[in-house]
Amino acid sequence: MSGDLKDLLRNYEYLLNRLYEKVPPKSGTAEYELPEPQILRIGSQTVIRNFREIAMKLKRDPQLVARYLQKELAAAGKYDAGSGQLVLNVKVSRRVINQFMQLFLKMYVRCPTCNSIDTRLERKGRVWLLVCEACGAEQPVKPF
Ligand SMILES: [Zn+2]
């Protein structure tokens, strides 16, 4: 490698490093906090008391989020729109619910292209698309 090329590469690396230092993390995207699930266990059932609140933070219809959870947990459940609670016919911990909600956020809310959470789900026939309002990207997601 010639000296000139080395210098050029070093320069390039230097510029890249500077660029990364200067770019601040995108606001409101890196640390998007979901409410901690409030869990109540009654016998073999688990009640998520603040389910509507979590779904609203995810910007998704609680019925849809409920469907996702029921499928993942392979358990029947019922969302009560009046109280905003979801009752699941399975014993499950707060930690597990929280993990699934984070996964939902990653798969069905956050734009994989620009990291924005200003997105919506669109159904086109049998295909579900995650459409980003911020960058316009469309991404097929695992159907419900
Ligand atoms: Zn985007």
C-alpha cells in the first residue's frame, strides 16, 4: 500500500469518526419506554390491568395487541374495552409479558429503516405492512 493511499484511508476514517460523533441519537427513538405491565394473577388466569395503556403507547388497537399476545402464549384471552384490561387464561409473569411487548414494539411498531415509531399497520389482503410515516418505508411483517 502506498503512503498516499494510507493517508487517504486514515483521513477517511477520521472523517467518519467525526461524523458519528456529531450526529446525535435520533430523538425519541432509542429509548422508547413502555409502561411496566401491571399483573394480577387469579388462579390460572393472568390479568394485565394496564393493557389499554400499553397498547396506546404502542399506538396499536388493543384488540390487535391482545391477539398477538394470545397467539404467542398459545392461550385464550379476553380484552375488556370497558376496563382496558386483558384477561389471559394462562399463568404468566410480568417479565414475560414485558418481553413480548418489547418484541411487538420491535416487530410491529418501530420502522426498521429509520427507527421511527410513527408507523401504522396496513392490511393488504393477506399481507400486513408496516408503513412508516416518517420515511415512507413499507415493510411486510409476520401476519397476525
Ligand atoms: Zn421509517
